[in-house]
Amino acid sequence: MSERLEEIAARMMTAGKGLLAADESTATIKKRFDTIGLESTETSRRDYRQMLFSAEEAMRDFISGVILYEETLFQKASDGRPLAEIIVAAGAVPGIKVDTGAKPMALFPGETVTEGLDGLRDRLTKYHAAGARFAKWRAALPVSDTLPSFGAIKANAHALARYAALCQEAGIVPIVEPEVLMDGVPGNHSIKRSEEVTEETLRITFEELADQRVSLEGMILKPSMVIDGKKARKASVQEVAERTLRVLKRTVPAAVPGIAFLSGGQTTEEATAHLSAMNAMGPLPWTLTFSYGRALQTEALEAWGGRPENIAAGKRAFSHRAKMCSLAARGQWKKDMEKAA
Ligand code: 13P
């Protein structure tokens, strides 16, 4: 019998563990590989992800689930084993990004609506058969004095809710990700503006989830933190943590089992410090952990550099960062632990 949604969500939210977002689209992973001067091919993408998923310490002790891009879900490791099987063998849950991207929204200049609902029911059946037990859909909301508009928040929240309903029908836990961008255009907004926008976005998102009969117990929220724009960064760790928790407590029902943040362009250390500060302010009604892409991978990518002889160094860098994030998920990370490992 299929595992229940609540059981999958509970495994994803195992105490002290979090999610690795390794679901960069082909265009995005190319940008990441460009930073180390590596050509993005099907094989180099496979080699890189195989390195991450076979980093024993990270995967066994600190990572409860991995978000994959479709190509990776159906890809095999160099020894012929499916990459998804390596993730399962390490004790983590494989997941899949199912949206087809944020597209310009008609009549809403500067805003996007995330697409991918057409044909999603059939794709989910295929992904479930390949081992995926959770999925992700990301909406992207730029911030300015006037954006995001109510219309864009509403359209994106509605699509998130329709996606979440289809996932639950298929026995897949939906990660609902309404990202309020910190590095969008113009990117100079205050933390107060971020708080306002994040609160409205989450409020509308949970209204739409209720309208579409989505079970809160069988989903995970992946929000951005309340933080000032990348070009105007000045808020302290404490302020980011306090404002983020205030908004989450106002808007996220306690029935939601877990909240797993995206890093959104924060440095690895900022993302770790913020998560730790929030968990140190507990107890909280939900598990609060990480679902980082860049904040988990940047150091591993650099240490690897695309060279087979650096695979062990890449795994070590990934394990170290995953360990720091795990400490943050327990509210126990301190800056001086960064050097110790
Ligand atoms: P970042 O942590 O790099 O923002 O990526 C997480 C993610 O999955 C964004 O959709």
C-alpha cells in the first residue's frame, strides 16, 4: 500500500535534517557550472549530482529529501544504478520539481505566473512510478513599492493550490513555494516592505489552498525569509529571524507539519545563521528547517571544480555545509563551528 502523505511529510521533516534542492533547470545549472568554467552536458550534470547524492555523511545524517529536476529522476549513476535509488539507499526521499517555470504574466508588466498545470496529472503518475514521493512548485514574486500586485499573488497562489491538490491525489506531498524575491528588480526594498508582502502572499496562498481542499497535514511550505532586498541589506540576524517568525505565526496553520526555507541568494552563512536564530526562539508549532539550493551547494561545487580527482573534496564540502544547516535546524549553530570542521 502507498505510504500516507502524513508519513512522507514526517520523514521529510525528521528532526535535525532538511532538504537538498538539486532541481536546477538545465538553464540554471549551466549558470552554476559557468562559475567553475565547466561545460554543462548530460554527463557533467550527472557526475555532479552523483557526487552530492553519494556524499555518505551528508546524506545519512543531515538530508531527509532531495528535490530533483526531471532529467535527474530518470538518470543513472556511472555504475548503472538510478540516481533516485542512491538517494533512497541513503535513507532520503526523492522529490521532483514539476512546474515548467515562471512566465511573463499577461497584462501585469514586470510580474510572472508559474506554469505547468496542463498534463500534470499524467506526469505525476510517471514521477510516482519512478520513485518520487514529493514535488515542488515555485512561484516568484518581485518586490517594489507597488509590486507584487494582488492579481499576480492571487494567480500564483491559485496555481500553487491546483498543483498541490493534484499532487495529493497522486500520493505525492506537495512543497508549496511562494518565493518573495530578495534579488528581483529593483532589489532595494526594506525589510518592512518584505514583511508586508510576505504576509499578504502567505495569507492568500493559504486561502487558495483551503478553497482547493488541500490537506494541510500532507504538505510542506517552502517560503522565503523576511529580509531586505539584496542591494539594501542591513537587517541583523535577530531582526530577520523575529520578523520571519512573526509572519509565519500569523499565517501558517499549526496543522502544517513543516516549513523548509529556500536560501534565495543569501550567503551560505547568512542562510545558516538565520535558520538557527529562528529555531533558537522555539518552541514553534511546526518543524522549521532548510530546503536550500545555493546555500548547500556553492562550496561543494567550488571544491569539486568539475574534476574527478576532487570528488572527495566536493563531498567533504557538502557534508560540512549540510552539518552546519542541520545544527541550524536544531537552533544550535554558532559562527565558530564553521572553522572547527
Ligand atoms: P535556493 O536555496 O538557491 O534559493 O534554491 C532553493 C530553491 O529550490 C528555489 O526554488
